[in-house]
Amino acid sequence: MSKKVGFLQGNEAAAHGALYAGCKFFAGYPITPSTEVSEVLSIELPKIGGKFIQMEDEIGAMAALLGGALAGQKALTSTSGPGLSLKQELIGYGCIAEIPCVVYNVMRGGPSTGMPTGPSQSDVMCAKWGTHGDHATIALMPASVQETFEMIVRAFNLAEKYRMPVHVLPDEIVAHMRERIVFPEPGELEVIDRTTPSVPPAEYKPYDTKFGDVPPLAAFGSGYKFHVTGLNKLPDGFPTTKAEYVQAEEERQVRKVMANVDEIVEFEEFMLDDAEVCVVAYGSTSRSARYAVNAAREQGIKVGMFRIKTFWPFPDKQIKALAQKVKGFIVPEMNLGMCSLEIERCAQGKAQILGINRVDGEPINPEQIIEKIKEVK
Amino acid sequence: MAFDYEKYIRPGKLPHIWCPGCGHGIVMKGLIRAMDSLKLVKEETAIVSGIGCASRLPGYIDCCTLHTAHGRAAAFATGVKMAKPEMNVILVGGDGDGTAIGGNHFIHACRRNINMTYIIMNNYIYGMTGGQFSPCTPTGHKASTTPYGNPDPGFDIAKLAIGAGATFVARGTAFHANQIDKLIAEAIQHKGFSVVEILDDCPTTYGRRNKFKSVIEMMNRLKEVAVPVKAAEKMTAEQLEGKVLTGVLHKVERPEYCEEYAKVIERAGGAK
């Protein structure tokens, strides 16, 4: 039997990907250019007995999301730049209280209201550092409609597996362009559900590390009663200021991600085998980069592309290895050099780094990238 | 026989953080008596709070308890209730948490008429941070940030809740301890968003700055200003000057949010 095919926008694919992953709960607030996600889910969720709620503001949406997730649901919110800024307080809550959920943020121009209908890639640092305090971050960067579907599923899997909020960061071009999509059959993509406790309720502790760095999470209303707080806490969930506990908990919450970097970090290597120049790109910009690499190869230039699929944790190991190999990195991005900073950190001066940076609401075109490739000495 | 509060208290979590003379403990005991009178199942009851002294209450009660971020209790609780409408969801917090930073979530929970009960302990001050003025600090009174007297007019929480659409609104005081459990129990039994404001005292950060010589004097003030709604009906406007009505102030029927959403599911064809 042939698979179901569609012609969808990235935002619509995100909504359908969430349903595939088992999402039963959406809380959001209208914001351009992400609103189609909520519109689709307002139609689809009640059809399967799921819940859709439009909250009074972005913060309330993040709060309701965490409440729904704590009550056992796979939960999604969608937003864009200004909304991501507002949600940061409670993204931090999700990190410290270790509540799985997915934050789909369509990147538009900023700061502040910026350019609501223009594309950008300037929220990558906001996703990582926007909420205060130390914490691990996972952020995925789709480059096509098909990949948006698949990455939402993966984002839910990572959220459930590591018990934390996970970001999906399409730029506005990916979110709004229409492409052919082949819907995966049920069972074709892996779907992970959070680990729930195996101990009787009287013995349950929500942060009991004897079960590893990601302790099982019970749902409210499932027979387990426990305490959840945004304060630094003991294994039983109650607040503490005891230095040894706080230090160990903070370190564990970062370690649970960083010890699994090889599993979490996904990337694509394109024509890199003999490359002397490496274009590092992500999102819609990687589509221009792919075109540019093909065109430059036709001109005899040894160039390839490293496409970032997981932005956080950053692919340190891969960029460090490439820095030993290539003469230079070209980093096209719709911001003033956020990914470039990370490349600089990893390359440690071993390769030239040339950024191509646009924040004018226009995509980076292949010609700009080809010209820059030729500048590498 | 004395009432056994311990069956609802989490073992090992007392003593509480509240100062001597604070009324929050009186409210907690009232809540426990109300829960007991309704035979609420602990595993099926979520108690949700924000940040502040009053918001520490859930930690002491042996239920599913969620101590959220400042002002966000109503929004977190809305998520819990939507996901699990069969749970009893009770919110607790203070006046600053609920009506300033959490004001938007508060009025929209009232508007939705989602079946939860919100107990607001109004002690007219931000206690935990050392006594800054709240939206409920009376005009002219002193707080650590109104050294020359508060220029702001205060909120009437009950009127705010009624105006925003809450379908059950009651008010009690920490002095009238025996009424608290009855008001809370009636609020929990009411289908829709119910608000119970308890006028409370903060001797440490409010009383000492506003010439209250003792906790007894603060409690006596609560006793003196409170007028039951029934008694108020027979009083003149002059007699009611400076008084605060107590008891059930507002009770109406209106469609409840989770039930309305269940109808949405039915219309979409998603009902089991």
C-alpha cells in the first residue's frame, strides 16, 4: 500500500508530527508566524479526546503546558520570539522540576516585536541561555517540512526520555513554506513514552537517582502523591538549601544530557570527505548552502556542508574534528553571528571562519555563499 | 474528641516556615477540616500554589502538590485540571502572588469558570520579601517600599473575582477560624471557579509598621471590621463604613469549562 502523501506547510507538519508522537495536550497563545500549529491542533486534538487550550498569555500557556504534562500528558506549545522571551521563566521551571514538554518556536526577526512575518535564526542563543541559571538544553533545527514532522516526533522522544523541555526551532521560511510530505506509517518512527515508577506509591520519590540520572516520573492523579517545586530540591521533591544536594542535583540535570551527547546530536555531512572548505548551516539556510556547495563543486572548489540538525547540545566534537581538516568555515545564518561564536569556540583558531549574516528579513541566497567560499585563503 | 489534623499533614514536614502570630496556619487547618468533611481522596487532590509565604502551604499537605512560580498557580492548575478533570484542584496563595503578578491568570480562571477553588490569604503585604506593599495594602499604610504611606488604592479581591466571572465568591477572616472550613468546603462543592478570600495578618512585616501593638490587636481588628452578609442587610451605609462583608458573597450557576470542553470533544467526534 502506498503511503499517505500531503502538501503541507511546516507549521501544519509540526502539528501532525505532534499527533503522531502521541501529543494529547496543547496550550498556546496566538503569535505570528506560528499560529497555524494551534489552529490545526484545535481541530485535531478534540477528535482524539485530546485537550486544546488557548491561554490568556504566553506565560500562562507555558504554565498550563507544564500542568498538563505533570498530569501525564504529552504536551506541546508553539510560539515565536517575543513569546519565547515570555516563556523563559517557566522553561526554567520545566528544567529544574524536570517536566517533559516540547516548545516549538518559529524564529522571526527581533529583538522585541522585530519583524513578525520575516524569517530569522536569531533565537538559537535565546533557546539556550534565555532562562536564568545553569541547565541543559536540547534544540532541534528542521530544514524541510518533512523534517519538521520527524523532528517534532524526535523532540517528544527526547523530552520524554530526558524528562525536560525540548525546543524545536524552525525559521519562518521552514514554518511557512509548502512542500510534499510523506506521512510515516504508525510504528515507522520510534515513539518513546516517559518512564513511570515501578515502586509502590509510598516509596516513590520524584527525583530518586537510584534509578539513574533520569528518575521515573509519576503523573498527578495516577495514585502517586508527591511534591513538585521550582526550588532546589531533595530526591523526595521538597526544597533544600543543603550545599551538597544542590550541587549534585544541578550537575545531574546537566549531565543527563551531556553524558548522552552522541545519541542526542544529529547532523548531516554533505560532500565533506575531501573538502577544504566547510559550510556550516542549519534550517532553511542549509538549502541555499547545499545549492552553493553543488555549484562551487562544479567550478572545481573542494567544499562541503556540515548541516546542524541538533543545535543544542552543540556538535562540538564534529566541529573540532573538521577544524583540523579544513582551511575555513563559512557560516551563513540569519542573525549577526550566533552560530559563528560556537564554531569559533570549537575551532580554537585552527581554521578561518567567515560569517554571512542577514537580519533584513531576506533569506541568504546561494550566490552570497559561493562568493564567500571563494574568499577562503 | 479533638480533630486529627495529622492525617492530612505530610510526615516530617513540620514545623512550617510561618512566623509566630501569622494566620496562614489557621487557614491551613480550615482547609484540612474542609477536605476531611468532604472526604477528599489525597491521591485525587492537587494543591497548587505560586510563590510567597502562603504558597508554602502545599508542601505540608499530603496530596499531589505543586509549588509553581510567582503568580502562576492558576495557569498551572488550569493545565492539571484540563488534563485530569476528575481531580479536585485547590489553589492557595497570597494577595501579591494572586492579584499582582498573577492577576491575569486569576481573572481568566474566573472568566473560564473552570472547576477549581482558589483560597487567597490576604495579609495586605509581600511578607516573604520583607514587607513591600501589595495591590491590597490600604492607601496611606506603611510598607518597606511606602515609607511615607502607600499612595496606591487597593484591590477588593472579592469584587475583582465577581467582576471577572467567578461563580462562587466568599470571604472569611483568620479570626473567624470556625467559619473558614465551611466556606472552603462550600467552595469546593460548588461547580465552577470558586474564590475564598481570607483576611489574614502579617504581624512581622505589616503589623509592626502600621502601629499594631500585638497579634491580638491585629486579630481584634479582623473581628471588628468583619460583618456577615446577612447582618449587613440590616445596616445603613454609614454603619457599614470601614466594614468588610464576610460569608458567601456571590453564588451563581454558569457552564463549567471542562464540561464545555467535553462538549467540544463530543462535537469533534472524539468522545469514547
